[in-house]
Amino acid sequence: MKLTWRVLSDGDYSRAVELSATSHQLAPTGSSVEIQSLAQQGRAFARLGYSTETYAAIDRVQELSAAMGTPIRPEHHFQYDPAKSLAYAATTLAWLGDPAAEAFAREVISRLSPSADVSKWPRRVASANIDLALSLVATNRLDEACDSAQRAMLSGRVAPSNHWRALEVVEAVEVRKISDARDLREVYEGMRLQIAPSSD
């Protein structure tokens, strides 16, 4: 699954579909691996713009995760947590450019955000704010998109593996030349430099 995510992050979406399909074929029925492979395939389909396949993957992931029950260790990287299916749908729909992503992202934020203090957010809330920003870009609500993306980046909870997703929001508003684009770029560069290795 890590290889599939890396290939997906690198932009080789067709290869990500192939790797996910192979994982799915080898995975035990109803297992976390089966669900994760379907989820990755759905993300790849979304990046390719294959809406029918994307919606089918989302439906299947939600169906399988609902049947799975709550895991003993939901935080375990290789144990699929059914609660993640809502966040998965938000990301996948945002990548497809479907405005429905907004409602899913807002629901994730509503359920998981412990307070208005962004420093207390879990990573999933920061990720959902990026999904929300992408969905707002798709509906041309750029000021709101900048606000959501900036809150995510200032939270300090955006995983390094998701920085490229934040950059997509930055670049989208830069192309549209809105006044907040420069500030958003500065916040992004500040976030990126926080994890950069020291030059000493």
C-alpha cells in the first residue's frame, strides 16, 4: 500500500490503478488490505477523471468498512478504521472535482475537531480542511478555499506526505491571481521549511 501511495503521489495514476488491483486480488476478503487497496484505486481513478469507477470504489469502501466493525487499535497503520471512510470519500471526491466533497469534508471537521484551536487538531482534520479547500476551489469560492487551506497548514498537523495536496490549493489560487495567493504561498513555504533538514 505504501508503494501505491508513493506512485499515486508521484502522479503515475495508471500505475497506481494497476498496483491497487493486484493488491485487491491478493487480499483476503473483508480484510483491511482489501479495503485499503480499493480506496487507493478509487483515489487513482479520481485523479484520472474516471467518475463511474471512482463512485463505485467509494460505495464499495463504505460498504466493506461498515461491515468491518470498530477495530481494537484504530490508530494502527495497517488496520483500516471504518471511521476513515468519510474522510476517504471527502478526499476522493475532491480529487474528482465533485462539489459533494464539501459536505463530506465539513462532516469530518465537525466530528473530529476538538476545538477552534488548530494546534489541537488531529491530522485527519487538517487533511479534511485541505479537501474542503480543493472543493471550494472547484466551485470558485477562492477566499474560503484560502482560509481553509491556511488553517490546515498553520495547524502543524499536515503530514509531510500530504504537503503536495496543500500545494495544489496554493497553485490553484495563484493561477487565478487572487489577492490572498501570496499570503497562502508564504504559509505553505513556512510549513514546508519546518520539516526541511538543517543545513548545518
